Amino acid sequence: MAVCQICNKGAHFGIKVSHSHRRSNKMWKSNVKSVKVNVNGNNKKMYVCTSCLRSGKVERA
């Protein structure tokens, strides 16, 4: 679910390193919201990341 339907931004994976340098896996989830979007004059519910909402790539319904 945590994938933007406009820019396909999804989760990122990496390694978390503690102060004692013990390493473990980590996942960063993208900030994706469920919003109503105006697509070709029709209202549609989509998952959109907040950077696409702020930049104006999507018009809210």
C-alpha cells in the first residue's frame, strides 16, 4: 500500500547502525496519503505521497 501511484515512490531499505556499531536492517516508509483526486473530470481515490501533493502534480477533488 505504501507506494505513490503518481511517482511510484515506495519503501527504502538500509542498515541501522547503533552507537556501539551493531548493525540491523531498517525500513523507511514513504509518507503516502489516501486522497480523492480529480482525474479527467472524475473523482478517484488514490494513494499519493506528500511531495506530489505539495508540488502540484495532483489536483485534489
